[in-house]
Amino acid sequence: MPNTVSKNIILEEFSKYGWKLKTQNKNNGYFYKPGHPGKFIIEKTNNPINPIKISVPIPNTELQYTTSYSLLEEHVASHDMIKHLNNYINKNYIYPKQLPTTTDEIEWA
């Protein structure tokens, strides 16, 4: 997990929108929201070059976007987590189980 200041900023922002933090240990944790698919994951790995890894849900899929950061980029990782959260909540996402099953169901603009 990021340093205490970054962690508190992330926690405050996610809590504001009803997301809960589940820590697996001092280096790994994720945010989840009951009734929403996907998780926002942040962890410190043993990678000596880019040990901070974040993973965010890709809307309308069951996939995650994952990227890594160096320790010097910890503030960037924190900012990116919040940016991805804001992008996620500011869109009207269709969850995977609600996606159209045929092209006839898609409205084209």
C-alpha cells in the first residue's frame, strides 16, 4: 500500500462514494462496493524497478487494467487511482450482465 498520507487521501476519496477497503496484508488491499462489479486493487510487489501495482476495473467488461509504478511515482499511483475512480463513477456504465446480446438491441447514435 502507499505511504500513510497517500493511503489516507485514497481512503477518503473512495469512502466518499461508498467504496470499502479490504486489506489483505500491509502491502495489499482493494476497494469494493457492494452491488458493483470490479475492484480497485493496489499492492506493493517484489519488483525492484516498479514495485507499486494498481489494477482498476474496465467498464462494461469483467477485465482489469493493470499498471506499475516506481517508488518515486507513488504520488502518481495515488492520483491515478482517484482519477480512475472518478472516471468510473462519472459514467453511466452498463455492467457485463446488462450488455446487449444481439446487434438489434444496440442503439446507434
